[in-house]
Amino acid sequence: MQSLESNPFLEPDYLRLGNPKQQELWQDLEKWKILKNLIGFKPTLAGTIPINIDTETSDVDILVKYNVPSHLQKICYAKFRNFANYSFSEKTISLRVTLLCRFSTPKFQYEIFGQSLEPTEQYAWIHMMVENRFLTLANGNFRETIRALKRNGIKTEHAFCQTLALKGDPFKTLLQWNQKSDDEYKELLSKNGF
């Protein structure tokens, strides 16, 4: 497991020097002040664009922590309601009250995902860290295999589990890999030809 202090994904600056899509996302976030408007909620990017397995239809996931749900709702309404496709909803996900705010800029679709947990303790973050370790330790074919499955409409977690022949609920299975060593990752990748 990577320590949080040294984790480059915690500061969105890495996007500025990333691939063309990541650079475009950086410019969009800056132009519309999206992260700045959420600063009190510890906004943290997750999903496929940060780890370079996005497809043409990938949205931008922003994890936030709220203390009072209505505060997040008010900020989202005040700052994002004038964007296209704005919506705000509340769901229970993994027994937690989860607030979802969606909207689009001309270039990206955004989903703000709010829970009462630190962003780095939310499942979407842990999934991204596990997926990034697999991508880092695998050969180049692995990333393209994942992308191809995603282009065919398969969700990210399912694509990883399918490619690595992992059984069970993909969301729970990937969480378990957060505790495993690099050697265990390499062994599984090697067994599957990556």
C-alpha cells in the first residue's frame, strides 16, 4: 500500500503534465473553478482519467467529504446549478448516505460523490489505487485490454476482474487487493499473461 503523504493523486497538479486528456481536464477544472468551489469538502479526483484508462465517454469523478449534508447540497446548488445537466440526489451506497451532484461543462461530465468519509477512505479511491497498482506493475497490453473492455460497455471494476480472472463481486474483490503485496499483484498478472 502506498502512503498517502507521497501519493501524487492527492494534488491535481499532476494533470497539468499528464496526457492530452488530463491536461484538458486540468484546464477545465481551473476555468470553471470546480475544485476551488469545493475546497471545504476536500475534493479529490478519482476514476479513470487520473490513471489513464478513460474512454471517450468517461466522466470525471470528484470525491468529497461532508460533515453536514445540507452544506454540500447548498454549495453544489450555488456553484453548479447553471451548468448543463445539473442534478443533485441522495442515495444509500454501502450503507452510507451518499450525495451525488452531476453537471456538464462543454468539455466534461462531472460527478461529485459526497460521503461522511475522507475521500481517501471511500471505495472509489481505494479501487483507483488498486487499479493503478495493477497498471503500474503490468505490461503495456494490460492497459489496452482494460480500455477495450470499457469501450464495449464493461464497468471498470468488472473489466479488471474479468481480465485477471478474479471471481466474486468486482467491487468487493478489488477492495481486498488493497491489502496485498506487489509480489501478489505480479504473480496474478503473470498468471494471466501480463
